[in-house]
Amino acid sequence: MRRLAAGNWKMHGTGADLAEVDTLVAAHPDPGCELLICPPATLIHRMAERARGTALVVGAQDCHPAHSGAHTGEVSASMLKEAGARYVIVGHSERRADHGESDAIVRDKAAAAAREGLAPIVCVGETLAQREAGKTLDVVAGQLDGSIPDAAPGLVVAYEPVWAIGSGLTPTTAQIAEVHAAIRDWLGGRDAGAADAVRILYGGSVKPGNAAEIFAVENVDGALVGGASLKAADFGAIVSALAAA
Ligand code: PGA
């Protein structure tokens, strides 16, 4: 399987920041893994044009479950695809928390993405309180049960402990290994033949300084990177670590 380095720019970035992308692709003409950035929706088209002929693939951070309709302010998967996106993140914990997205909504979004030919990156992960209560594996299994549609070609799963996102904290490699193995088992229960082809990303405070250690963990097939994806030098170092893992 081709491992995946995915950057999530969140609500950061304007046209001026596309220069970072030029720097990144120039430094990694043949990155040795799949290279993805999910910028804000306003930049998808321009970034995709800029990435044409390079190793960079562009994605989105969210989509609406419907193909079109009276949904003011929303963007559908088909619109994102037309703009140049090839992936879409769904169920990020910031959307689950800030927008009250349930597992059922996340599943509908992932299904919509897959229907339109976009690969859904479905995010799961426990809060600190859930981890401290010993519920991590139950929480993650529940999110997988509720958020992953029956048919999701191109599916990617991202394990992102909520308490590790943007905090500088990361689980131990043993904790990452435990959850990634559980996700692989869950995928095997769903479709034994396809489980090994689904990439399982780790996300939450991945930095140049910890990337190699995280990528050495079994069943870690790449990373979903927030803050460190904004600067070409930092994201480039993470890409290099993944290629070397
Ligand atoms: P972070 O964010 O790398 O800034 O912790 C990760 C994410 O939210 O996807």
C-alpha cells in the first residue's frame, strides 16, 4: 500500500500561502508516499491548478451529504471534486465538537464523498476523559460502527485522539499501536479481503521531531497533520520521515 502524508490546513491559508506548496513540491518531486494537502475550500481550485504535474494531491476538509439543494453555506462532494479535490476529511473532532456532527452524519458525508469518487478520510478518536476512564477502544469501535458506510471505495481512517490535537501531546507508541491494531481488526471484521488495503493514519501533534517514531509503529500507514502542515519545511520533514519508514 502507498502510505499517505495528509496535511489539514484547517481555517488557515490565503493565496499568499500557496508559495509554501511550490516550495514543498519542488523539494519532493518524488516523495516516496502519497502527498495530500486539504486547504480551506476557497483554495482548493487554485492549489489543484498549481499542483498539476507534481506529486501533490489536493483534498477538502468537509462536505455536505447531499448532492445539491437548499443548504445555504454548504459545499457538496461533487462541487469539491469539480474544484480539484480527490479526498475529503469527514468527522474531524473539531466538526464533531463545534458543529454537533453525529456518527450518522459523518457516515452520510463519507458515503456522499465515495459516491462522487472522492476518497473519504474518516476521523475517530477519544477525549482525554474517555481515555482516562479506560474507554478508548470502545469509543473508537463505536465511532467506526457509526461513521463508516457499507460502501466506501478509497476509504482512509484517521485515528486522532482529541486531546493530542494541537496540544503538543501525543500518545505513547504502545497506545498508538493498540488503537491502530483495533482499527485494523475492525476493518477485517467488515471486509476481511480489503482490510489491509485501507490506510490508517495517525493524527495529533505530529511534528518533524516525533514523526519517525510514530511511523515505525505497526499499522500506522501515514499521518494527518494539522499545524505542522502549514510550513513546507516542517511538512516536508514529515514526508521524508514517512518515505524512510
Ligand atoms: P495537529 O492537528 O497536527 O495540529 O495536532 C491534527 C488534526 O487536527 O488533524
